Amino acid sequence: MNSATKNLSVHEYIDTIADGRRREAIARIRQAIVENLPPGFAEVASQGMLNYVVPHETYPAGYHCNPAQPLPFISLASQKNNISLYHMGLYADDALLDWFRAEWTKHSKKKLDMGKSCIRFKKEEDVPVELIGNLVSRMSPARWIATYEKVVKR
């Protein structure tokens, strides 16, 4: 995490990205997220990235690791070597993960570079923005809360 970007607004965060191509890619991905995210999630810039969360007004318990933080759902970051998209639903919902992997091959000729919930894009032009928009539209805050509670309370 870059301490210089820790507490910026969403637009200030994007403006800090020095590489113009990277900045434009982050802005395109952000736009796809904002346009497709179901109502009830909130967009915030924190911890050196853009975050899409279930606010405390909807889920007062907050994040189990730190209840003072809202429940995280998606994060978008410009890292040193890639653009990272973190989608917690992919980590917690096997059906969603299976859907995403199957759809990936329809939207990209590149090999999927993915950790548990992190999708990494080394080149800006390799981001399948339409697929990202579709992905974020597939889980409402209520479904995310139910999935999260099921996984956390195991």
C-alpha cells in the first residue's frame, strides 16, 4: 500500500496514477464497476485503492477482521506490475467462480492470472471490461452478506 494514496478521494486516487495508459485503464474499469454494481454498495477510496463495500448502515457488523471497516466486496488497485481487481465473491462463491472462469475464455485470449480473489492484468489492453461489468452485476449486497456470513461462520 502506498501511504501517499492511503486517504484520497476516488478521483484523487485515479489522478495519482502517473502512467496515462494505466490511469485510463483504471478509469475504464471503475466506470464498468460503477455502471453495473447493484444498488446498496458504496464506493470509497481507502487503503491505497478503490473499494466497493457494504456500508455500516446496511451491515453494522462490518468486516470481521476489523469491525470498524465496512464489509469489503470489490477492490481495484494500480500495483507496481499490474492492475489488480479483488472480488471477494469469487473467493466465497464456487458457482460464481466457475461462471467467471468459463466466461473468461469468451472474453480474453490471455491466460487468466488469478489468486483466490485477485485477478491481475499485466497489460492495460488485456482487461475484459465488459466481463468485469457483468461480474460485478451478479451479486447484490444482500446476497454478498449471506455468502459472507455463511463462509465466515463455518
